Amino acid sequence: MENTLTENKKGFIPLIRRMEQATIVRAVRGGLVNIIPVLIIGAFALILQYFPVEAYKTFINTFADGFFQKLFEMVNKATFGVLSVYMTVSISRAYMKIKADPDAVSGGAVVSALVSFFILAGVDLSDFGLENMGPKSMFLAILTGLAASALYLVFYRLFSRRRLLLFSAGADGEFNRMLSTMSPIVAVVVIFALFNFIVCTIFGVDSFRSLLASAFNAFFKIIPEGFLKGFVFVLLSSALWFFGIHGSDTLETVMQTYFAPGLAANQAAVAAGAAPTVVLNKQFFDCFVLMGGCGATICLLIAILIFSRSRARRGLGFTAAFPMLFNINELMVFGLPIVFNPIMLIPFLTVPLVCYSVAYLALSTGLVPLIVNEIEWTTPIILGGHSATGSFAGALLQIVNVGIGVAIYLPFVKLLDKQSEETQKREYETFINYFRQNEAALASEKITAFGNIYGDFAKSLCADIKHGLKDKIVLAYQPQYNYEGKCVGVEALLRYDHHVHGIIYPPLVVKLAEEGGFLAPLEEAVLARAVADKDKVFEKFGRVKISVNVTGTTVTTPRYLQFCKSLADSGKLQNVPVCIEVTEQAALSFSDDSISALASLHEMGFMLAIDDFSMGQTSINYLKDNIFDMIKLDGSLVKGLSTHKNCREIISSITGLAATLELTVLAEFVETEEEREVLHEIGCDCYQGYLYSPAVFLK
């Protein structure tokens, strides 16, 4: 068993990773994510249109001449009704983004994909209906979105090398950019048109999509009636969904031909005073197999909400939960996604088949009455099972099937979590190495606005940090000593404990908080946590001052002043010496309002310090109004004591100035006794650094 697990780890997981990195999979997933807003709007419109309560249905169909019914139907047609069109565009854009060709015009790929889709879907120009534009043509959307975009890129590059791209002398650049797409677009459209023409001529159908439907009908004619036909129907429907094909719609003709008449047969038997005899009908699949939608995904939803460690996955689950109660699961299928997700293939196929088999056994043996009542396909579980069979046994059967389904999905949800965490860790390592190597250059850039993998990861990490401000902020405390070796203070250093990556590089946390617009709440959380830790600090280091860093952009804002005032008024600062260290990530402006704000902090009982003090113009300006109590030397000056002789002179000048102004000077990054002695000689008698202690976490 252990050898098998080892082989799976070496073989299956790496295979999944390779598949996930494939351009096709990345493009499909990217395309699905981009249409999630359309799915959300469409799902709720569908629920409101088919909500399974008779009084409600009567109201929306009669009020104001059916105004609400028409409204919901309009939204449904504009979303799910043309879902494949959205998907074609979205996948084409995702594909071109992955390829990132700086020369090819991505709009040309989208046009190529759309025209190709309409050709294969069999659009009748004399009667432009929505029949072939919705979920039933999702496979064509994926096919054309990928294939047409790839062909477009090939032709664009080929024609560019051969100088065959169209160009108009004297026209502006934007016009010529779009004109250059004409040749490759025409080439792609001709290829798809010829392909569709050949298919239609050979097989006598009106489109490639029609060929698929005809093939399925012919296939089911040769399958024996009974359990096997239903089993194959469920298997094929689920398999089609996995590959992005709307299985229920694709096999709708099969359903109407072989299964739907079963309900009428049972109702006729009951009306004649006989017992019903048909096990399989449309309501059987709706109630006991398609619980929550294809793949019995209500089971997957429960497994995710209860057991998944992924915040993003649980968030998707909460968003998809309400539509899935009414058996509308496009959000889960396309948002997770299940489509082209190798981890979910086994349970997505297995759970419906097991549910089908258990239900077939229960109904065929009489444990549960045969279905004789017609119900809406949007009827929730339990209610649906009871209404269809007229017995609580039907509801109990649904509960049993859900329990079995959750048990089957559970290990795969955990595997999905593990695989996602490993992927996130690899992405984090790549991202953090990039950030560290380019930290200085990125100071003036907005990483979350980057249109690449770094920008995507930064946005995701930024959202995680914002979400965890209340419970993921932890502080490490580095003690500060005087020359006599007495601890005189501690600096509270920000640490963010991410649920996957552990402690995040602090400068990155501050950078993302600034970009995400929650730097002030972050700095407030740090101050509040430092004050809350006072008893632990005093127990470890004695009754010393606690220093907290705050940026110049935050410290003088009305919001931060109000926060500090609330702390002071609450009595939490009583007998707690707190020093606010103003960092120079953003220069502090010295207007009258700023000076007044700093003076207010003094009045509340806070001490003030200047962090990273040097002989620069900004630092000197901080001393003019005699507001600060302490200055902390720029770490580069201390580190340069042994290699740059001028550092000694600069520090000596600072300590002399500080003595005149009656300010305390503290040196950071003191690591050797030699550095301490030199600093003492030139007037600095407070130290912080590895010579005494690294930053420590308090239990």
C-alpha cells in the first residue's frame, strides 16, 4: 500500500502538474474564470424564473402581464442563452494572453474564434435563434476558442514573415493594426468553413454540432433497455460535462426518446387502477442522480464547505450554494473548475453512477415507491424526493445518496487542497524571489496592476492579507539595551502568518497593504496587538517601552488619531509606555495640521521616534519643531562602521545634534561588541541587534 502511495505521489501528482501547465488547460480555466460574473447573474435569473413554488409561479406569470417572468427570461437568454458565445471570446482571450505575442493583435484571434464558432454551431442567418448559442454548445466554444486562436497566431506569424499582412499607406496606426488581422482571420474562417462543409456533405447534417447529437442518438439505439441504458446515459452525460460539453442538453433527445415517456406510463397505470412499473424516467434522474446538478455536485459542495482548507474554494462554495440548492451548478462546474480538472474526473464520474445504482436498486425492489408525480427540475433535494414518489422514503433515499456522494468526493477534495497548496507554495517562492531581487525598483511600481503571473499572485496574496487582518497578525519583539546592558525597550515587528505560506516577508506585506488600500487598518491592528501583548512583554523583558512602526502617510491622519484616542480613552495605555516610530517609507509632511496631529499623540501619552534617521534633508526637517523624543540611526550607517570611515563621522554628528536637542539616539543592527564600543565612543548608548537578541515571539 505504501509503495502504491509513493508511486502515485511520483507519478499521478506530477502528471497533474504537467497537465495544469498545458496551454489548453490554462486557457480553458482562464476562460471559465472570466465568465463567472455571467454565470452568477444567469444562475439567479434561472432560479427566479423557475422557483418551484406554485404561488410564486402564478404571481410572476400574472403580475403586470407577466412582467417579472419576461424580465427573468430576458436576463436568462442574455446570459445562459448565449453562454457559449461568452465562452468562445473568453477562451480566445485567455489563450492569447498565455501566448503573450507582442506583435499579433489578440482582437483578430477573438474574431476568428467567434466566426468559426458560429459556423460549426450551425447558425441559420435567416432565423438567428439562441438554440445553439447556450450551454449545449460549450464544447464547440472550447474547440473554436482554442483551435481558431492557435491557427490565427500561426497564420499571423507566417503572413508577417512573408509580408502578406494588409497595410494601407497614409492610414493611422490603429487602423493598420486592425487591417493587419484580415489575412489571418480569413485563412482561419475558410478552414473552419471547409471543415463544416465536408462534415455536412458526408453525414447529411446541417452542422458539426448536429453530427454530435445524431451520433449519440444512434449509439443509444443499440443499448438494451433497463439498468444498462440508464447507466450508460449517466456515465456519458457526466463525461461530456467534464470535457466542457453540456451533457444534459446534448443528450436531451436521448432523454425524451427513451426515458421521459416513463412518467406518463406510470401515471396511466395508476389512473387505470394498476401499479406503476417503469423505474427510469426524467424525474428519476433529476431527483436521485442530478442532485445539485450534473455529477451530483451537491455532494461536492457539502464536502468543500465542511472539509476544504482552501478559503477561495469555500468562498466559491458559498457563492454557488444557493443556485445548487435548485440544481443549477454551472458556477461550481466552471468556477472550481471541474472541466478539464484531472483530480475531479474520478469522483465526478463515480458519484452519479453510484447514486444511480443505489436509486435503481431501491425503486426496483420496492424499498422506495416508483415515481408517479411530475416535479420541476429545480426542486431542492428532500422536497424533490418526497414530491416525486409521494413518500418520505424518496426523501430518505436522496439523503442516503448525498451521504455516499460526500464520502466519495471527500478524499479528492483533500487531494485538490493539497495540490493547490503545493502550487501556491511554488508560486510564492517564485514571487518572493522576484520581489526580493527587485525590491528597490518595485517601490514605485504597483505590483497588483501587473498583467502577468506576478500581478495575479500579488492580487491573490493581497486579498488573503486583507482578509486575515484580525487573526493572522502576529508580532515579534526585538529588545533594546543601553550600554550598561539593561533592557530599556522592545520594538514590535510585524509578521503575517499566512495559512499556506507561513510568515510573509514583512516589507511585502506593507507594500501590498498600501496597494490594496488597507495600510491604515494594518498599522492599527499592529498597534492594538502590541498593546494587547503588554503583559507578556513586561513578563519577558520588564516594564519597558514598546515601540511600534507607523508610516508617515498614516500617523497624522484623522482616522489614526481617532484610533489612538480610543485606545487612550479605554485605559489600555495606562502605565504602558508606547513609542510610535515614524518610518520614512513616505515622507512626513510638516504642515500645521501634521504638527498639530503629532502634538495630539504626545498629549495622549505616546512617545515619538524617527526611524531610519540619516543626515538627509527629510530627516533634518523632522527635528525643527522639537516634537520627537528619539531618533533611530539608519541601519546602513551602523553596518558601514567597519567599511566606511565617513559613517563614524556622520553618526558622531547626529549624536552631537541629538544631545543638544535632548534626544535619545538608538542604533539598530548592532551585531558585534566592536560596533557597540565604537558607537559608545561617539555618543550612542542604546542598541538593538543580534549582539543582544533577534526578534522573538512571545508565548
